[in-house]
Amino acid sequence: MNTIVLMGRLARNPETKLASTQKGQTKVSRFPLVVKRNRTSKAFVVMITAYGNNAEFVEKYLEKGIKIALSGELVISQIKDEQTGTASYYTEVIMDNVEFAEAKTKREESDGFQPAGKRQIPFDIPEELEKEMPFR
């Protein structure tokens, strides 16, 4: 099993590009995620890559500074320099799932969004059922 779960903040805005695959064109988004280490004030940066629908979500909703939680697959690649013969290793996470890890800020809430009011049902509900409906 190769699954990693991380929570952190985007270090910069994601970069989204179109890539060619066997199935045609697909979106690819990449961004660095700053993750705080447990029990210390230190942090590290992990490169995150998202494909397809995940890349579209990243492009539309994520920006620098947003705190997210994500799960994905850890990938370590080796890159060999042909001239010197030395090998370098590159670590990234291929994102599977992402969730927002904090509430919207006051600035974002002031964009004219108003919560829906109580809806009127076009028929009468018996009183005994009305008491059992916690969402009313």
C-alpha cells in the first residue's frame, strides 16, 4: 500500500498545464505544500501533482496560503545526469483526494453569499411529525 496523508498550506499558486496522454489531453496541476513537522516549529515542502478532475479542482479553488488536507501516492524518481553520471532523487505526491482544512476567511464570506432561508413547504405537515423533523 502506498498512501500518504498531509495537511499544510500552499506555498504559491498552482501551475496548471495541458499534457498529452494515451487518452488525449489532460490537465496537470503542480504546487508546493508546506507541511509543519510534529512537535517542532520546523516545516518542509512537498511537491504535489494533480491530474484530470483533481487538477481542474486545484486550478479553480486553490491559491497561495490556503490550508488543505490531502491524500495521495508517494512517488520517488531518480534522475541521472548523463554528463557527470550522478543520480538525483525527486520526491512528489500524486494527489488522490483533497479537502479544505479551515473555514473561509471573513474576506471571502463578504462576497455577497447569503445562506438559504427556511423553505416553505406547499402542504401541511402533521404536528407530531413536525416535532420529529430536526432540520425544520
